[in-house]
Amino acid sequence: MNKEVISDKQGLFIIIMFILGNSAIMIEGLEAKQDLWIAIILSILLALPIILISARLHQIFLEKDLFYILEICFGKITGKFIILLYTWFVFHTEVLIFRNYSQFVNAVALTETPLILPIIAMGILCAWIVKEGIETLGRVAEFFSRIVITFLILSMLMLIPVMNIDNIFPVLFNGIKPIIKGAFSTLSFPFAQLFIFTMIFSNIINKSHYKIYITGLIIGGSIIFLTSTSIILVLGANKAQSLYFPTRNAFSKINIGNLIDNLEILIAVLLPVGTFIKGSVYLLATCKGITRIFGFDNYRFIVIPMTLLIINVSYFIHNSIIDLFDWMGDIWPYYTFPFQVILPIIIWIFAEVKKNNLLS
């Protein structure tokens, strides 16, 4: 398999855009209502052990991805079984990313367009970037991250006149339980999802995995914190909770004379860039998992077949946007917990034991 190398900066920008992804268009953790800001801070803190485990795995097994590590730690049979589970998980998540993107485009910009067309467009873009390799993904993320982050910051500044500070008070009015639920939801999406980078970050030039993961979490988490808090300040918790894509509704409040009007149109263009980066990461991980399961030497030749399968499953997996969001809200956090929290801890423990055995 060809060795693919990215710089620390490119790795950092991929993580930041991954965190923003579709998190910038659909706000998680609204169970916490006006205390969402507390839930997000808590979820970032809870994600720290996960990213430290991820960086530690890279440090123990230099230039190896998670799929290789699993076979080293658990042996061929058990390792292959866990690889199969993770490959299914990243494939399923990719399907949901495609479907969520299509629902967003259909709701915000192209209301009369069949759902399948945005899914196909996303598939073409992701397949192209994955076939080009992670180096190209890094360059694309580095270029677009500056544009998207600048757009979000300027938009939040322009929303200040329509913000109402009373929308985040009273603090802890509903007790601690909604905050815990909101933090659990936000941890599962997007922060604990960072564990996926153990599957694709096998070759980083300076091996600065701790720096990349921690800095990426802090920057991406801070932007999610500011965006989500701005949404609550503009719309209020109850209004935001009743909407599928509250970011669009909040940003539509921006209207500065004749210069800037209906800024939500830009949302439909710029914010899905993060979804494209995230979709590419998951497609790459899926292809690498399948490559490891079947012992292929290169993942690129299965990119197109996997993309076609993802497109088809994305279209049929949910009956409606209501069905999709009900599943994401009620099942997703519990479905992902074993893959994003429990298994990473177990893998890390086995990796440390394996390392000590090799040294002794």
C-alpha cells in the first residue's frame, strides 16, 4: 500500500472541519435547553480521554492504523471480527452523513429537488477526494477551513443585535439531568467521533498526534460552543429545539441594510463543505477497513463500488426527515457509545499490555 503522509497543519485542519461538519447545521445537545453551553463544555472535557487514547495508540504503534493495531492486539480472528464491527459502524455513519446532507439541501436550498441528487453529488465529491488520497484531503481542508471559520465568526458578530441574553437564563433551571443528557448527545456527535482518525492518521510528518488532536478539539469545540450558544441567544431554546436546522433559521435573521440580506443562502453553500470533509474521512475509513478484512494491498479500487453502495443505502435507509431525526436523537448516542468510548478504552488497555510484553 502506498504511504500517504500529511503535515501537522493539514491534520489539524481536517480535524477542525470534521468537528464542524454537519454539527454546524444541526445543533446537538438541545435536551439541555438554555444550559446547552454548559453541556457542550462538559462534552468537550469528556472527549479529552478519547482523543488522548487515540494519540497514545499512534504513539505506541508508529505508522500503523487502527485496523492493523487490532490484529496486533487481539490476534487474527478476534482482530478481524472487531475490524468488521468498526467497518460496519463507519459505513453506517457515512450513510447517515449522506442522508443528513441531502435533507439539509432539500430543506434549505433545493426544495423541489429529489433527495437522491444531493446524495449523488456528495458521493462524487467524496469518492474523488478519497481516490486522490489523504494528502489532497488535507489541502482541501486547509483551504476551506479558513473560509468557513471566517464566515461563521462574521455571521455570529452580525447576529449580536438580535441576541437576547435572557435566552440562556435561568441557569440550571431544569436541574442537572438535562445537561447530562445534552452532554452525552454532544459527546456522541461530534466529539467522540474523533476516534475515527486512528483509522486514517497513520502517517503524520512530525508525529505530533497529541498536539493535533488536542488543538483540533479545542478549536473545533470552541466554534461549536460559540455557534450553538449564538443560536440559543437568537432563537431561544424551545424554538431551536423545534427546528431541524436551527442554524439556518438563526442566520436568516441577519439583515444589514441592502448589503447583506438572506445570508442563509450562503449557509447552503459554505457549511456543507465541512460535511464533505467529514464524509470523505468516513469513506476513507470504510475503504481501509474493507481492505484490511480481505487483505487487499490498496483501498483505492474499492472507493467507487463502496460509494455506489453508500448512495443507495443513504436513499432508502429512512422514510423521512422525521424518521431520520428521531433515530439520531433517540438511538444514535447509545448506538455509538460502544464504538466511540467502550471499545477505545479496551483497545488502549490491550495496546499497553502488548507494548509491555514486547519490551519485557
